[in-house]
Amino acid sequence: QVQLVESGGGLVQAGGSLRLSCAASGRTFSSYIMGWFRQAPGKEREFVTAISWSGGSKSYADSVKGRFTISRDNAKNMVYLQMNRLQPEDTAVYYCAADRANMSSKVSDYDYWGQGTQVTVDS
């Protein structure tokens, strides 16, 4: 019912910024919890941030608090991830995900996933 496509990844130097976008299609986009996850080579996919369907509640992994900001525009069916003060350890493939239930930091709780976009931070 929901299709997700990420964009905005690329190569940046440490201390720089990137803004990722997630374009969603489907009739019930505004009712979904949206999240961002990331996966580095040889590591499991990990939670980055999530936002409620109304945008009024947000959660962040400790590793990105104060540096990353999630937002959504339901009228445009878009979710964004603003990433500031990027560090080499932020290098990963970033995935947009949608959940029909409560906000969660677990991969298994999300119902729909995008294809991912590569973010590489050079020191």
C-alpha cells in the first residue's frame, strides 16, 4: 500500500551536512509512523530516528541526537532527514521505513522499506 523512495545521499567531508528525502506513494501515507534506519558494511541495520503520523512526536538514537532532525510534510507525501556535523561513523546506507502501529526502534516492527541511499563521510 505504501512505496518509499529515498534520495539525497552522497559524499561529504566530516563536519558537513546532507538532507535526505523520502518520497512516499499510497493513499494512507499520513497515517503511518515514519522512520530512518542505517546499515554500515558488516553491521546490522540500526535505528536512527522516527516521527509520528502528525509530526508531533520524534525520537532519535543517542548517536545522532543534536545533529540529525527528522520532519515530514504529509501534504507532499515527503519525509526528510537533515544531517548536520556529519562524522565518518555516520557512513552507511540510509533507509526510509513506514510502520502502521506505534513508534518503534526495531527493524522488525516496520512494514515498508525504501531501497536505501548511500551516505559517505570522508575524514
